[in-house]
Amino acid sequence: MDHRERPYQDGGGTTPPTSEDVIVHRELFEGEQPSDDDTPSVHIAEIVADLEDEDATDISALYDTVDHLVEHLFSTPPPLEAQCRFEFTYEGYRITLTQDGHATFMNVSE
């Protein structure tokens, strides 16, 4: 299931979050580690682009912000007991990733 296909809960119905929402939560992949077909950094850029109602090709490359750190977190993760977190700012969002694939996007541009 693509991150754009997941329902969004807003307390009474389902509406997609926008850049005006303060915090948005997503799962980058299902299971303990991404499959070979998953590219977490691409998913992150797509989520930010969706939140900003932009095309992913119109925003800066995530590579320019954090190099390959996102891929390293998921390709060779530490033991689950480490509860590893990685935080960075990208395109006006403070993004927190956990090694289990959970991502939090907090709009800090305002």
C-alpha cells in the first residue's frame, strides 16, 4: 500500500493532511525493514511534496540535506533494542524517523 493510499483520521472522517497540520505521522514501509524495492528517502520526499501540494521533482533532493543517512538507517539498522531515531529538517519540516519505519513530519516553516 502506498503512503498516499492510507486513510487519514481527523477525528470524525477521513481527510488528507495538509501543510497547515502541525504534525503528520506516516509509516515508510511495512514490517521490520524495507524491501529491496522500497526507497525510504524517495518516500520522504513524496510525503513532503504531497503535504506542500507540489510535485516531488519540484522540491530539493533529500540527498542534499542528509546524504545517504536515511538509507543507512534502514539498510543496516542497529538492533531493535537500540530504538534508533534520526531527526533532520527538510523543506520546512522537522522529520523524525525511527528504525521501525515510523516517520513524523512537523511543519516548522511558520
